[in-house]
Amino acid sequence: MSEIKLNKSLKPTVTRFTHFAELVKLAVFEKRPLPRKGNGIYYRQKKNKMTTEEFWKKYTDEDFLERFDEILDFFSKELPAGFLEERDAGEVIFEIKDHLVSARKFDRALKFLNLIREKHPGLYHENFHYLDGFLVDYYCFHGDAEKVGAAFANFIEDPLRDYDMFFITFKKLLFYQHFDLLDRAITGNYDDVADSDKLWGYPEYDLAICKLYSELDGFYEIDSSVFPKDQLLKVLKRYRFDLDEKLLSSIEQGVFSDVCTKELLEDIFINDRQMFRFTLQWCFMKYMKGKGVGFALSGRVFEKMLTYWEANIKKKKKRSLELYFDVHPHKFEKHLVDLSGDITYDNKPEMVAVLWGCSYIYDFLSGTGLISSEVYEKFITQSGRLKGLMIGQFTPDLWEYSFVHTWGRPDSVSETEFTEERKIFRKSINFKRAGFNELKKEITAELVNIGALSTCIEEGGKGRKAVLDLSEMQDLFTPSGEYDEPGD
């Protein structure tokens, strides 16, 4: 929703934040308190029998996961002289956590992180942005809201330590609909993010728009027929919105009155496409409330599809609702790849949210009569294939995207497909890194029952080399013009 603007000029950027390993070292060996709220004071611990060199040899030359007790013992004591000077302790902790998670030794990973937090709180806090994202994933998957909140607490306390990681984790909470926690993050962090000279552009926009959606959701639940414009503007004043009368009118029409009919929306499309985009989004968000999905989540998914539609229609000489919502397979696939991020910014959770979420959008468009059955069926076929390819390609990681099955079932997906797909996602938390042929044995029953999707899942598992290949060593983008439609 690019037309909703925030009042702020572009800010300069700076590089990543400087580590304070020297302060950690001083705190450990000289009993000095760290100059950071809540870190407490380090006291001398029991001497470590294992030297830095001995630990490093075990860490690099042996299967250290088989020596987990030795690892715990090493980190349960005072770190030996030279360890913090000669080694990147944060990287070592992160890699140990990562290996344990990859090996599906979750109990050990949790035990290890708890130990670091208890015995080396300053070291943990300096590196929390590399560690707590896993805890949020894990506890979101298990539906433990209290532990999710505890896992996100460091991000709320210090969002600028690594804002990329903060926002990746923020979005994961959005996809799991932890709205109360998100509101705490927005109200607590908005000013720091908006006023920071260490971030590019308008990072606060994502927080502000989430707040707008959430406030509208709350007002809608109180009274779906009355638009409390003055109350909304009062709440949003802090978030530097510039809401013009057109936008406010679209909110009143789309959220608090019933304009979601084909005739009215077609008329708005012809006369004012900006107004059409706003109004249609509000209508869709109301539709998703019936699926148990809040405005903040459905609003973000819609925004990510809106960028595709707008880019697509600009190349069309003729413009109609049919052409506006028509999806070209390769261009849509590339749009998803663009959303997925790159080797420095893993945004695959959002890619998954949009791919699964757009099924609801096209169900809504079809139900409203804004698209023909041909456009609808073409999209459902294409999106189903891409879902299957992704499931086959990322089978061991699917548990991290289980939020898609916490939403209500899309009308275009059968109960059987939805249930069997959910089983695969839930099972994957126990899958170790292996080829698809080996993992396939674990989901044989689901593949038999899931229907036509199974063919696409197996295709994805074969390592298809195309745009959807998101591996770090592959080109993420289709060569320009390769898939352009005739006449574009």
C-alpha cells in the first residue's frame, strides 16, 4: 500500500553495529558490570579445566555433537584465558545451536542456550539476535505463547542491535498472529526505529501500517457499522501518518459499510484505481476475519500481491479487472523468489505466507465475481503447483512455516488436502537433513492421501532447476525478458 505515506525525509545509513567483546572480557575477568541495563554483574566462576586450544580441537576435529556433555561442562565454567580474545565466541555459540537444531536435538539446544544465558548473560545478550529467532520459531510451532513472549523480549528491549533480525522475527509473530506481543513491540520500539540514523529509508512504515491495521481490527470488532475516524486519527498521530480524505473515505466504505459487491467495485476500478485498491483491500480483510485471520496479517499478504498486480498491469495496453488479476505463471514465480530474500536476508517465511495466503485472495475475488472462472482456475492450478514444489524442496524446514495451517482452510483447498499437508508440516520437525527420497518414506501415507498435490511435491523433491530454486548457490532471478508475454 505504497500510497499511505509517513512524514519523514530519507535518512543516511551506517554499517553494522560494533561488537563490544572487550567489555565482555573485562566483565568476565575483572568483575566489572557491563554498561547495559539488565545484564547484571559477572563474577568469577569455577576455573575451566579445558583450555581454549583443547576445546577448539574438539570443536573442529571431532563430532562435537557426540560430546555434548563436554560442551556443556566447558561453557558452565569461566571461559579460559584467551577464548574471548582469540575466538568469536558468539559465532561458536550460534554454530553449536545451529548444529543441534539441524540434528533435531531440540532439548539439547534449549538446554545449551539456557546455560549460556545463565552462566554468560552478557555474552548471550550480545548475540541474542542470532539465537532467539530459533526460540520464537520453536515455541510458536508448539503454541506456547508465554515462552514466545519471553523469547522475543530481547528484541523488544534492543531492536536496533540487528533490525533485520528483529523484523524477520516480528513478521513470524505476525504470521502466527501474536497481535498483543506485536503491539508491545510497535508501541515500545516505533520511536527508536523512526528516529534512528542507522537504518535506511522508512523502516518504521512496517510497524506503523501494522498498527493501523490492528486499530481498525479493534474498532471493527467493537462496532462494524460505525467508523470512529477521530479516535483512529488520535491513536495514529504518534505514528506520523498522512491519511488524506480519500484514504479515510475508503476505510469508511470498505470496512464499516457494505460496498463489497461486483458492481460497486467495478465502478470504482473504472473511475479511480487508487480508491479501488484501498477499498478492495479493506473488503478482503473483512472476508479474512471470517477465516480467523486478523486485519494486520491479511493486510500484509494483500499488500505483497498488490505489488505484483500493479507491476503487471503497467505493461498492459488494455486494462480490465480480468487482466489486472490474471497471473502469468513465470512472472508470479519470480515475484515469489524476489520476496524470498537472499543469502544475507532470509525472507522465505514471508514468501510462504504470500504463496499460501493468495489462495484466500483469489477465493475472495471469485466469490465476489470480480474474476472469471478461467482466471480463477488458472491461478489455483499454478499456485497449487508452486506449493507442491516448495514442500518438496524444503521438506525438512516445513515446520518453520506451520503458521499457514493456523489460518482457516481456504475454500479452494479440500479438507483432505489441508489436513494431509498440515501433517507433513508437523512431521517435518523430526526430519534430519536428508535427500527427498529418504524423507519421502516418512510421508508416504500423506502423499497417497493428499491427491494431485503429491505429483508436484515429488517434482520439487527432485531438485528442479528453475526460478523457484532458492538455494544460495543458484541464480535467484530469471534473466530479463526470458518469460515476457507477447505484447508486454
